[in-house]
Amino acid sequence: MDERERASLVERNLDLPRRLAATVHVRCREHVELDELIALGNAGLVEAAARFDPSVGVPFRTFAHYRVQGSIIDGLRKMTTLPRRVWAKLTALRAASDYLENRGMREAGAARAGAAEKTTAEALSAVQTALGAIRTVYLTSLAALGDEEPAAESEAADAQLDRARLARRMTEALESLPDRERQLVVKHYWEGKNLLEAGAELGISKSWASRLHAQAVDRLRSALDEGG
């Protein structure tokens, strides 16, 4: 693609940064202005257009979605200090996007290799797996808060017990991960690093870190499901 075509991609998708900025803003509106998030998203859109390769088989808007959202969250992390509870929500949002992007890239690769189209049952199973993975990254982000998210005084005793059981199951699930996957999860959720940064510290590429993260999420989901 030449520069004019890439500029056209940006122009046709200027609504994307605004929409994704609004999604992030509802989670941190007390700490940052919406226009600041839109500016970060616009920068991510330009970067996405510069890196887009149509031969991969992923539509530009899908490809750009993850990079725009990542640009907003990474920029927000660098420009302001947010409470841990707010970061937990943003970490879950980013981690879910990382997982879904990796899944989409794998499916696009399988399609290019001539894989048969999914049946309805297979498609529904894939959706259920994705939803389970999103729930898992949310639970992992909550676990990363630890004691910094104490139970509310109004929380019922059985709800507090459920929280304690979940924390114990999450600890056991994390300990069951292969060492490299566990290190990546800790860096991503507990230390707040994105996959590029976490991967660099582990000596692996962003794409490999993305694959490891997806594998770790699937293992955690299975472990949590087995634990009830």
C-alpha cells in the first residue's frame, strides 16, 4: 500500500478512536479528559495504518481496533497515575483485547492455509470459549488487586467467602502454569506492563508474548472451571 492509501484508511476510520476512547473514559473519567484519550487513539490509528498488511487477511478496522485501544491505555498509563482499582478494569479490557486479537490472527492464518469453514456448533463453541476467556482475564485482574480491594461493609458473609475461595483458586491456577507463562501473567496483570514490555523483559517478541498470554488464559480458564 502507498502513503495515499494508508492516509485514506485513517480518514475513513476516524470514528474508531473516539468510540474506543469513550469506552475507556467511562472507567477513568474522574482522572482524565475524553479529548486526551481521543488524541492518544488518533495516534494509534495512524500507527495502525502504517503497519497494516492486507495480505494477512484481517480487515483493517479489526486490526486497528486493538492498536487504537492499546495506544489509549498505554498512553494513559504514562501520562497519569490511576488508582489500582481503575487499572484493574483497564488491564482486563486490554488483556481481553490481546486474547481476542491473537485468536483472530490464528483463525485468519488457518483460513489462509485452507482450513474448512466452521460449522454452527463449532462457531458457538468458539464464542463460549472466548466469553470464558474474557471472564478469566477479568478475574485475574481482580486477583492482582489483592488486599487493595477490601470487601465492602455491606457485602454479605457468603459473598466474602466466595471472594476468598476465588482468590485461593486463582493462586492455585497461577501456580499450575508453566514458568514462562506465569512470569508473563505476573508482569502483565500484577506489574501493569503491556505484552510488548513484558515480552521484552522475558526476551521474547511481542507476537510470541501474545501467544503465551492466550495459552495462559486458556489454562487459567480450564483450571478455574475444574475448581468449580
